[in-house]
Amino acid sequence: MVGDVLNSSLLFSRVLLSFHASSANTSTEKRKGTHARKKERQKEKSAPFTIGSSACEIPIAIRYGYRWLSLKANFFQLLSPFPLPKHHYDLLSSQLSAATSFYSRTKKALSCQQDFEFGEQLHALVIKNGFKCEVAVVNSLISMYMKCTGICLAEKIIEEVTFLDVVSWNTMIGVVAKTDRPQKALELFTKMSVDGVLPTETTFVSLINCCTHLEIPFYGESFHVKIIQHGLESNVFVGSALVNFYAKCDNLESARRCFNEIYVKNVVCWNALILGYSNNYSPASILLLQEMLHLGYRPNEFSFSAALKSSLALELQQLHCLIVRMGFQKHEYVLSSLITSYAKNGLVSHVLVFLTDSDGLLSAVPSNVIAGIYNRIGRYNETLKFLSLREKLDIVSWNIVIAACARSGYYEEVFELYKQMHLIQVLPDNYTFVSLLSVCAKLCSFSLGSSLHGYIIKIDFSSCDTFACNVLIDMYGKCGSVDSSVKIFEEIKEKNLITWTALISALGLNGYVHESLERFREMILLGFKPDGVAFTAVLTACRHGRLVRDGMELFGKMKMDYGVEPEMDHYHCIVDLLAKCGHVTEAETVISNMSFPPNVIIWRSFLEGCKTHGAAMDQAVGHL
């Protein structure tokens, strides 16, 4: 009986492994002659499949129908499936009835499975053999469905089983936390608590990382309370996640407090705190690095890179000496950060020191950093000259050159460079498409933009990240195709503030002012905090729709509720809105209360309103 069980489980594992062949094995087999393949098959036919001291004979129909990978250290890994004929499933099912080790084999198979159709077939096999209530198998099914189709089918499985362990809940929460649905993560956490399953550090790390990614303080603070209630605030993994969360939300006081709560610290939590202070341009980041060294922690490349972000000129030179002394000067990540820091401090001439190293020309990553610096400061010719020294350009270099042309207004050169990339078979990435689509938006060229969109879909639209999709929304909006903007918005799984702003802007520019306002309110309800760009988009919509009450209400809430200081664009929207609607006196009051002198555009809008509504031109001219 034990031998039958072992043989059955091994058979199942071998058949699962047979679904996935490496491309190397396939190409090798094709190169072999007919006679060689025949001899190889005869050899395989005589040799049973073995593992350890046990062996079982694989039926010829299965063994020759598929190619399989070797087993290494009893680690079964499934890649992509081949179709399995029905009589093979019948054969497999008949020999699995007594396989108690079926759980672990099925778990590994389903965990690695990315093909939904084949996953469903394995699910049916699990049910047929009566393992649908086995927790290990259920966890694998949940993981498979979450990765392939989302949460719906995984929730259906949860409804059908009577018990889920902490691994089941962590799998669900972990996948949802990587999306833009913190409410769903909170809902799953609540269900988990109702079921009496105690959360682990893995649960809270996933939840806090979700809030960090979306920069939503309310949910993160709520989970922090739960962490304290469960006594996990001193855990190094949970504590590091909290430090990173509060630092990203610009709450350095809370970040430091969470850091102090960690009982046994490591370099990761130190790096999170240093990076938090550096991102806020605080000189304390250098002091933290010194404290870290004083307490005996050895910094890594990420520690130095974080500290370099906020270093001033004098501190930068001292930190550079420390980097050399500790042997990190050759590390590409640290070297790139050094170059960037010197450039930020206006020491562009010092950057030239890094153009060559002891081995000759600088490597690709630091070279691209230097080219990017030249690009950002508007020295387009230096960018081209510097990259021309490279024998071979990688995709990052191409993207820098294309972006430089786009920013400089050389739109024809942008598409010429794109053609050259195709000729030398350099595949474009998302950054390439962002630059190209931005040019299409500036030119309001629907034909070029839609052609690029079609090419993106052809090569694999699923690889198009949120940043590229945001540019697509903006491009279609400026080209007048609002339906396309809305469709792309709905297809984005991980929406961010820029995504919402792009849609609000697209709707407002094309006259859908009420829809634009509704989307703005929906964005706030979902926990996003609007910035200056988002307010410019919604105020522009109010200006186009002449919605005086809504515009003034939003303008008043900018600083009071969201801490956004009004800038020139915001004042222009309000003055233009009031002047066009005949509220010249109110427009004059807004101009008088500006904290900086109005520009020509604001005065032009005010004068046009005075002219249209017959206001006293002498009064308007007197302000000029």
C-alpha cells in the first residue's frame, strides 16, 4: 500500500512536470536526427523514473506524449502546460485515490501555475479526488485564482470551505494589498478577525505596504493601532514597514517613534529611516548614518544612497571619503547616487571626474545618470555628445536621447530615433512609449497616438505600467477622444493620483464638466489627497463649464482642507471663471489678495471680462 501511494504521488508529480518543457530542450530535440531520437527513446523506455531508493514505471503513452524537467532535491516546479488528453486524466485519477502525499504535490503545482484554464482542470481533479477541504490544497487554489483572475473566484472557494488557516488569509490579503483596493484588504482583515484567526507579521507587513504604496495615511494609522493591539510593534519586519510608511507620508516624528519601538534593529529599518529623512531634505539623515556606524551596524549600498540624497556640498565630500574608505566607490548604485548628488549641489564640473575610472570608460548605469543630468538641465547637445562616446547604447540611453529631443521640441527627431531603434532591433519599453505619447499629446495627433497604442497592445498591453497608461489617458483627452480615455482608465488596476488627475483633465477639457467634478469627488472618497495639479484640472473644468459656485468652493478648500498653496495657474482659472461670468468685482478681489504679482495671462482674462460685461475699463487699467 505504501508503495502504491508513493508510486501514485510520483506519477502525478511526473505528469505535472511533463506539462512544461524548457525551450532549450525543445530546440535540442529538433536538432537531433531521427535515428538519434529513436535510440534515446529506447533508452528511456528501458529505464524507470527513479527518486531516492524508490522507482515507478511511467506509462509509455504519458512518457512520450510530453517532455519533462529533471527533479532537483525533491523540488517540483511546474511551468507552462501542454493539453492533456482525457484518457490520461482518467489514468491519473485512478491511481491517485490512495495518494496521501497528493496534497503537497498539488500545492506546489498550483502555486506555480499561471494558466487559468489548466488551473481549473487541476481544481476539478482536486474535487474529484475529495481533497477540496484540505487546507494546504485550498491555500494553493486561492493563490492560483488570485494570481490568474483576481479575487472573485478565490472568495467563492472561501465560501465553500469550513476552515481557513492564517496562510489562506495572508495569501488573499497579500495579493489584494498589491492593488489599489485598501478597503478590500481591510474587509478581508475584518473577516479574518471574525473567524478567530490571529494575524501574523506577514499580514500586517502586506497591509502597511499597501498603504505605503498608495500613500493613504488613514488606513495605515488604523492598521498601526491593530499592530499595537497584537503586540507586534517591536517586530523588525513590521516596524520597518511602519517606518517606511510614515516616512513616505512625511510624518518623520511617527517614523522615528516606530523605529525606536523595534527591539532588534537591522540595516533595513535603518535604511528606511535614513531614506525618510533624506526624502524630506533633512540634515538628520547624515547624523543617522553616523549613529548607525557608532552603534556597530555596517551600512550597505542602500544606506549610502539614501544619505546622499540630502547631502550638502561639504557633507557630500565627507561622505564620499567614507564611501571610498569602506570600499563602495565601485558599486554602480552608490556611484550613480554620488554623481546625482554632486549635480544637485551645482558641482557639475565634479561630475566630469567620474567620466572615466581605472578601467577606462564609465559603465552603462553611471553613464546614463550623467546623460540624464545633462538632459534635465537642458544641455541637450552635451547629452548627445556624451552618449555618442558609447560603442553601444542600451534602452535607457535611447530613452534619454528621445526624451531630450521631446523636451527640446525636436518632434521629428523623436520619431526618427524611434525608427533607428527598430532598425537595430532595440525593443522599446514603457519609458520609450511615454516620451512618444507625450509628443503625440503636444501635437494633438490622434492618428500617431492611436497607432502607438495599437503597437503597445500588439506587443503586450499587460506590460504597460500605470505611468504609460496615464500618458495614454492624457493623450486621448487632448486629442478629443474622451471615450478612449475613460476606457483606459477603467482598465488600469493600480490607479494613482496621476491617473485620476489625467481623467479629470480629459473630461474637463472636452466639456464633460459635471463628470469631471464627479470623478474628483470620487477620488477624494477613495482616500486620495489632491495636489496642485489635480486642483488645476478640476478648476479648469469649472472654468470651461462656468460653474462659479463649485469653482469658488474648491478654490477655498485648497489651502484650508488640503494644504495646497494656490499658484499662478489656480488664480488664472478663478479670475477667468469670475470675469467671464460677469463677477468682475470678485475677480478684482481675488487679484488683490494674491500673495505674488499676477502675470499677463491673469490680467488679460480680467480685461476680457471687463470688456465683455461693460465694466469700467479705467478701473481695470489702473491696476496695470
